Amino acid sequence: MFMTMGENGLDCQLREMDTEDLPQVLIIEQACYPQPWSAQMFQHEMDNHLAHLVVCEQNGQVLGYICFWHVASEVEIHNVATKPTCQGHGIGGKLMTSVLNYVANHKVNSVFLEVRSSNTPAIRLYEKFCFKPTSLRKKYYADGEDALLMEWRQEPSGFGKKER
């Protein structure tokens, strides 16, 4: 899964995450989340045949990543993050596009994710990709914050109505 992106935002390449990426991924993870995943959690995902992990890199530097599972006709996005200094430069959109391109090629009907209810920039990003809120999990996170569940569904007339 190699792509070069540069039209809108930073020029970067998307590829599968590997073990050598973990030091950079962990720095991003710790900068972005109050309860970050550990190296063991990422390694477990890389070893899981259902999981897909993609990094966006530029000149050997990881700018962001996304982790998702493909189970039956559904995809679940489990983790997505962008290096804080690169936020707002289209990396998150490129990572989401990589998932929806995967979806288009693998007979997937729906994509699910959860996001902190206070994470307005992420919610806006997901809404741009036609994700809709479906429910709220009260006090879901360890710090008591709610999780907003969101879903993207394959539309009969095409791919979620989002220009890719």
C-alpha cells in the first residue's frame, strides 16, 4: 500500500507500519492521548491478521498513523493520530482516505469508530468523511469522559457521497 500524497497538505507516503516505526509512533501516541497505547499493544496489533496499521511518513519521519480491523463486512478504526506539529496539514484526512480506499476494494458495508466527545477537530474530520454519530458511551474513558460512537455506511448510490 504505497501512495504519495502532496496535492493538499504535506507531501508524504502511506505504507504499512512495521516494528522499526514503533519509537516514532510511541512518541506521537504519548503526545496525543492521555492513556496511550504501549509498544506491546501496537506489536499485538501488528501480529493480528485482522488488523491493518498504516503510517504516513516523510523523509523517514512518521507524521501519523491509523490502526483498523477488518472483520466480516465491517471495519473498526481503533487508533488514529497525527504528530502534533503536523496537525491541520491534511495527514488525518490522508489516513482516513487510505481506510476508505481499502473499504472500497474489500466489500465493506460500514466503518465504526469512537472518539472522545471533546475532540472537536477529530469529530469534524470524521464528519467530512460522512461519518455520523450513532450513540454516546457515558464515562467511557478512564478520566470519565464520554465516547461518541460514529459510523460510516456504504450507500447504494456510491461510496458515502465523499469526494476522494
